[in-house]
Amino acid sequence: MESETLNRMHRRIVQNFLDVIILMELKRHQLSGYDVISLVHNKFHILLSSGGIYSCLYTLEREGLIKGKYDSKKRVYALTERGKETAMLLSKAKDKISRLVFNLFSGE
């Protein structure tokens, strides 16, 4: 029961921060949807549905944070200028975000 609860919480956190995960990884290199699925699986040990991944990618693209283009047979995504600025702001705010998460549990 405890393990199942922790697994659900872990999955929920990754899903809720998927946009941030994608933006931070795109700072380093371009990614396809399959690359994002593999990244999440390898780094967080969670297999998210392709629908959830692509929905997040399309949302980020509609918001002007990333831009997709076809490279061979697959669509790859890169940060736009707005996406680079957002990723930089998120990087600067990582201590604030960490404190926020920590404070969720400080009332124990």
C-alpha cells in the first residue's frame, strides 16, 4: 500500500512538471516525442503515455516556447527565444521551487 501510494505520487509529480522537464532538457539539445518518452522513462522510471507527452509538446508549441520541425521522418523540437528565456527563468528559480516543495512537508 505504501509503495503504491509513493509510486502514484511520484508519477503525479513527474506529470505535473513535464513541461518543465521538457524545457530544461531542450536547453541541452533537440528532442523528438519519442526522445521525451525515453528521457522520462530512463530518468524517472515512469512510462508515460505518448498521448500525454505529445499533448504537452503541442501545448508548449502553441504557447510559443518550443518549435517543432521535421527531421527525416520524425518531428524534433527546439526552444524558441521565448522558450530559452522561460528556461533561464526556471533555472534561476530552482532554489525557490525546491523550498516550495520542501515547505509542503515542513509541517510534519
